[in-house]
Amino acid sequence: MALFGGIEAGGTKFVCAVGTGPDDLRSVVRIPTTTPDETLPQVVDFFRQQIVEAGALDAIGVGAFGPVDVRAGSPTFGWFLDTPKPGWQQVDFAGVIQRELGVPVGFDTDVNAAALGEHQWGNAQGLETFVYLTVGTGIGGGGLVDGKPIHGLLHPEMGHILIPHNLSADPFPGCCPFHQDCLEGLASGFAMEKRWGQKGASLPADHPAWALEASYLATGLANFILMLSPERIVLGGGVMEQKQLLAQVHSQVREKLNAYLSVSQITENIEDYIVLPGLDGKAGILGAFVLAQQALESSGVVSSR
């Protein structure tokens, strides 16, 4: 069985691992996301050490915060583009990994990688079209259509859709440096902390923050449902760990769709339609293994194992 490296490149940390799947996830390390000059050499050093200890890797998959260039054949394929993350604009990432380690590299957004992980092993198994949305420090979305990650001009940026903002009910201006009060600017974990003066995890379950959060998330989800008609929506990220939130999102989605879509998944079984990840916090790193497998297959190289 081929041995893969995986990288989940997040805004606060890079999770790196070696393995083959959920039952073989080994040597996991978390590296703080500081600057490219500090972070990327630590990533390379980790995999070099793993090669010494476990043998050659067949490929490495990368799921990264965006925007990134996912267009195969582009001169900047695998680069961070004009990302909000300070210091990471116009940085080659996949190219560095490929040159330093000499293996095929699969590359996509972190949310598309998580979607691939959920499709392979989690709560999206057997589905052809679904959406994966992560609600954490930021908000990002990806998913599969006809079993393939959504690409196009670049890739989905679902966290930056523009949604109604009633300033009299919520005077918080938003915190997105590009769009101010987009979905991420209003409903991310960072937005909650800026609005309420403390992290969401420290707010009580009956705090008005959660009704507002559910309303914003449901507005975004209603838009995705109407645009993409996904067979399921998977909601990941740290904000969704608040147990009271998911039920409020279910209720708000039904209210905002206002019986427009008469399908049982929404009218009767929304608890099975909008769900939490089946892989918990491992969807991203496991999805990176799927990207590595795809890169190996595309390369035509046969695993030596």
C-alpha cells in the first residue's frame, strides 16, 4: 500500500502527517503558521525525518487556506495568492514541497481537501454533490459536484459571499479586510470574538450570540442550497462544536427557505441533511491523503511498496 504525506495548511497551524487513511494516521505534528520562511522549512524537515524513519513517501497532498491557485498547468499552481493572511501573499507552496522532497504533490484548498476526506471515509460517502463548510477562525467552503472538487476560475470562496446585514439589529461592521461584512466577516469565530469581546466557546448556550450566528449561517446555507442543490451539507470547524448551534441552524434554514423546496430532506429530515463531519477534526488531513493518491495516479509513477 502506498505511503502518503499530508499537509493541512491553516491560518494558525500546519498539520502534517504520514499514513494511508483513518486507521493509519501516524506521526502527526502541528507547526505554528508564522512566516513562510519559518514555517515551510519546518514542514520539509518533518517529512525528511519521516522518510528516514518510515521509508520513501509516494506522494504528498496539500490542503491550504486560500485564495490559492489550483489550476493545473498554471505558472503559479500551488501558490498562495492575495490571501488575508499577512505575509503569505504570492508565496509558492506546492512547488517548494515538490522540489525539496521530489515526490508528486496534490494541491487544493483546505475545505476541498476536507470534502474529499468526508467523501472517502466520513459523512459524505456515496454522495455525488455536496457542500463542506468550515466555520472556525474564518469561514471557507468547498465540495464535490459529480464526485469531483468544485473548481473553475479558481475555486469556491463561500465564506466571502455577501449576505444581508441589518445594522440596526447588529451594528458590528464586520471584520473581513476585503469585504468587511461578508459571511466570514460577520459569522466567523474571529468575528464573534471581535463583536462580543470574548471567544464564542466562552459564551453561554443561551447568549444572543448564538441566535445571530445561526441566522447568518443559515442565510449562507440557504444560498448554497438554492445555487448548488447539494445532496448534503457538512458543517465543520470549531464554532460548530457548540452543541446548541446546529439545531438553531436547522430551524433557521427551514425558516429562510420558507417551504420553497418541498423535498423530504429539508421538510422532514433536515437533521440528516445538514450534519457535522464524520471524521471530526481529521477531515482535512485525511483529505490531503486523497489528494496525494490522486497526484500519484496522475503522475503515472508506480508505488514501490
